[in-house]
Amino acid sequence: MKLLSALTILAVAAAAGPAFAEGKCTNAPKSKWQPKSTLESALQADGYKVRQIKVEGGCYEVYATDKDGKRANMAYNAETLQKLDNAEAGEN
């Protein structure tokens, strides 16, 4: 059920466009964060091969390759799994 919820969140974030995707890293306690495995499963379902997911200042920073083998560096809010425009969001 959690996986379905996370996938729904990711779908809504993608459909909402750039204005929604700007977002920020979370300030919520880690107990409120989504598991890294939920994000990894959603990315794999989208054709990414995840190499590493790091925690950076309330964000998950993802290092992956897409289905064409191109490197992808992405950041997600750790609480909502909302994709952020700035791949280095957690480092700011």
C-alpha cells in the first residue's frame, strides 16, 4: 500500500509540472520520511538503474542511469518524494 501511495505521489508531482517541482527539502523528523526503498522501486519502474541514494539535508539525492544509459542526478524531498528541480537541493 505504501508503494502505491508513493507512486501516486510521484505521478502527481510529475503531472503538476515545474511550478510544483521546485519544492524544497523537508525539515520533518526522519520518522516522517518515506523509505529510500520506496523511491528506488518507483525509479526502477520508470526505467532507471539506481546506483546510489544519499541523504543530503532533508532530501534524497539519487545517482542513477536512465533507460538509455545516460547518467541522472536527481533530488527528492525525503518526506513527500516530490522531485525537485535542483539536483543539488540538499547541499544548499
